Amino acid sequence: MDDFSISEIKTVLDPPIIINFVDEINCPICDIEIDVKNKIVDNGSFVYCEDCNHKIIFEITKI
């Protein structure tokens, strides 16, 4: 079983989107900052924490 968490992004834009409104997110496990500035994300896109290898999956919700 994978160790992962979901980071929900609420937006009026259609995916994929560019994350240009935040520079970093914190890993929910070890609190290390993960650089996401200008990353292109779609539903199911993900990043790994370099410290603990935790997977953070992005979920885009259109509002």
C-alpha cells in the first residue's frame, strides 16, 4: 500500500493548471518544504517529499 496524501486545489480554471500562486507546500509527514512554483498539474499529478519519500497527489476541484 502506498503512503500518500491528497492536496486539493480549488480553482475556476480548467485543468491542467500552473501553480503560480504558492512557492512551496509542506510535507504533511515531516514538514519539509517542497518546491512547486510554476509546476504544471492535472488531476493525479504528484510530487514526492525528498526527505521521507511521501507522495502528495494533487486533486483539482473546479469551483
